[in-house]
Amino acid sequence: MLGKVQIESVGSIVLKGNPLGDPRLRQVPVYMPPSYNTVRGRTYPVIYCLAGFTSTGRSFLNVHPWRENLPERFDRLIAEGKAKECVLIMPDCFTAFGGSQYLDSSATGRYEAHVIDELIGFFEDKMTLSRRPESRAVAGKSSGGYGALMLGMKHPDVFGHVASHSGDMSFEACYGPDLLKGVAALGDYDGSMERFLKEFRAARDKDGFDHALVNLAGMSACYSPNPKSKTGFDLPCDPRTAELIPEVWARWKTLDPVAIAAKYRASLKKLKTLFFDAGRRDEFHLNLGARKLSQVLKGLDVKHTYEEHGLGHFDSAERWDVSLALLSKRLVP
């Protein structure tokens, strides 16, 4: 038997009137395991699966003749006895800049609040889901992995289990090279982020824009918003020389999991599961940050599992086999 996927339309209050004019009505895919609705009174644990930058919840449903999407992968794991049945919910926290990092920001909107204060209650009222932290997990890859870490770190009373694949961390390592590339690409716009954003937002096809520059804008909107700026955010570096601006970079670092782990030590110790991994061939050097996080957590006596594999950033979808199997078996029905 196979599970079923349906897409729920969720009207958000906290995203109404967001700064980018993004829709407040969100399309959220939900995977229900084969036995869902077959046993009266049965409740199911849930994994919230977070998409990466420039992706949305529906990206998990992409059909490819030679690759599994997330529901197909989970169906196989259940059929093979490697995973236990649970519900998968795939939030839509996409923005006009490519993503929200699952944070509240005056430049993008209140996406942390959308997940914590709206989605969980919406689905627990609508579906037969278990309502305890030990029955909820959050997992993601790349920016979704970052979001999973941050949401779990800040809300252990909501999510008892966390899994992060190639999550953004140790910002000097994972963003440093892209800052240089982004500023170089900004030269095509005479160093004007305002001009770039105008052209980017007006374009119907955005695939041709430099990814590092898009990433620079998107991350700045999440990490260093500034309502007084014409763009709604501050860049962490000089737009012509790429030299770091200390006061802005310091704001970024307050959102770096490696830098703030000690602050959240008590919350991290409450988690029933804290798993993260990264590849030695990661194109964004995210394995370096993951190594640092593991060192910091060991020093804080925070129980966790870190695995390093031989894959890169873009060819590691198979690692979802690890997290889905682990989390589904750890979750309490």
C-alpha cells in the first residue's frame, strides 16, 4: 500500500501584508501514511519537512523518472520496514527573494511565527495528530536544515526531534565565498542592490540571475533587516569591495547556530533527537560548519549525532533515507 498526498490551502494571518507582497494563502503538501484513517482513534506523529532556499513545500513532490520524490522515498522506507508510519507536512515559506530561512524578519515576513503559531495548530485541529513535543519532528536540507536547527533550538517545547542535512552554519565558511561572488556580480548593476532587486523582481524568468547575488540579497533580508533602508535590509559587506561591515556582520552572527549554541544550551539539551550531517564535497563548505557545531555541542555536553559523508550539496537526497528512518522510529505515537 502507498500513502496519500494532498495539498492543503492554509490562510495565514501573520503573513498578511508582508513586506514583499507575497501571498498569505499557502499551498502545503501533506503526506498521509497507508494506514491513515483506517483505525478509529489512532493518532500519528508528524515530521515537518523544510525545503531549501529557492524551493517550496511543493518542491518535495517533483516527479522525476529516475529519482524518488519525498513521498515516494518514505513509501519505500515504510514498505521495507526501515521507517514507521507518520505524517509528513511540507510548509511553504518561500518569498520573492527565494526564501525566509524560517525566521521572522521585517524585510520578508513572520515565517517562524507562521510555522510555530499557525501551521501546527491548523494541522492538529484538522488531522488526527499526536500533540506532544516528543511526537513532532522538524527536518530539512540546506536552508531547510538551518530552519530545522533554529526552530528546534528555540522551540524544544514544540519539536522534540530535529534533523538537519547540510544546514547553513558557521557563516564565515558557508557564506564568505558567496559574499565575494555576490559583490562581483553586483558590479553588473553598478554596485546598486536596489537596481538589482528591481530587475530581479520584474523578471518573469529568474534562472539567469547570478545565484550568489540572489543568495546575498535573500540572506541579508533574513539576517539583517532594516525598515529604514530602501531595500528593507542592510548588506553585511561593502557593495564594491566586499569588505565586511562589522556591525551588520555581528547581527548575522546572532543567527549563526554555531555562534549561539551556548545561549540555547538548556533548550538543546531538552531535544530527544538532534541529528545533523554534511558532505565532505559540499560546495558551500557546510561540513566545516557542521564539524564546528559538533565540537561546540560536545563542549556543552549536548547529546547529538553528527555524520559526515562523501557526497556534495546537490547530490545528497539519499540522506533523507537516514533522517526519515531515524525520526519516524524515535517519534512517540
